[in-house]
Amino acid sequence: MQLEKQVAFHKTMGDPTRIKIISLLSAGSLHAGAIAGKLGLTAPTISHHLNKLKECNLVFSRRDKNTIYYFLNKKVISHHASVLEDFTNEEGGKVEMSDKIMKEKQKVMNNFIEKNGRFKSIPAQQKKKLFLLEHMVEGLKVGVKYSEKEINEYIKQFHDDFATLRREFIIHHFMFRENGIYEVNPREMWNSTPLYKES
């Protein structure tokens, strides 16, 4: 999963020697002996750190006759930088769902949603209800102001009991209401299931 790859990447980079190696390789390829000489460390120590960097695809090696040269994989660094940025943008904070939670949500969707998208019923169990509420709110736009009539009409697409579901939006902080106007809250405020809290 994306989050697990990010964690592995930052754990690997959380070492001063590896950061120094990355810095050296950013200027061009080097063999382990040259890196060891520049950093004042032994070749076995450098080899250990290079192997850790290779595990995350941060560096790759090529043999030239009897010498192995190491290269910086700049694409991987750019990728992790962009992923980190995605985690902190306006739709950020989304941590990918674990397989277990994803399967659980899909099961609830299959059991409670008909092919036409309408709910067969409103689940009594809180967790299942939150799955469906979240599914509904994801169809609304953040930053848009909705009248109560618009929210009612939107909810009717899923279930006729719009009054109950509208209240649930407010109770569980999916939406904010003031003077009859509704807005979607930021995702971190939602009293949702652990969808975006598990890695």
C-alpha cells in the first residue's frame, strides 16, 4: 500500500549516512570505495547502507568490468515527494484503506445498496450506517453551500427518509448547518469509520 511504502521510504532515509550517500550520488555515480573515502567510513559500512537504499529502489547499481557503480534513482525520490504532497493537499489526510476495511465496506455496500444506487434499508449498526453516510457525502462538493431542499433532494436519490439521514449528516459531523444552509465538513472532522485511519 502507498502508506506502507512511504513509511518504509522515510525509515530508510532516517539515517545521516544514507542522506549523505544520496547527496553524493546526486552529483553522479560512484563506487562503494569512493563513497567510503569521501565519508571517512569503511567499505562494508557503506555497502550495508547502499543495500538498505537499494531495498527502497533509491539507488541502483551497474557493473563496469570489475567495479560496481551506484546511481541515484531520482524518479523514486520525486515520486515519494509527490505522494507526501498529496497527503497534505486540500484532499489530503486520506490514508489509504486497509484491505480489511475496504472489503468490509464493500460487503456493506453490496448488502445495503441496490443496483440502482438506492439503499435497501438504513442499517441499525452504527459502523455500517457510517459506511453508507460516508458513501453519500462523498458525492457532495466541499466548499459548496446547499439549501435544505437541495440536500433533501440529494438524499432522496438514496432513501426516502431524507429527514433522518440529513440529521445523521449533522450528528456525525459530515456536514455543518447554519441558518438552513448546509456545507460538507473537512474529512478530518467526519465521525466516520476507520477508513482513513488505518495503514
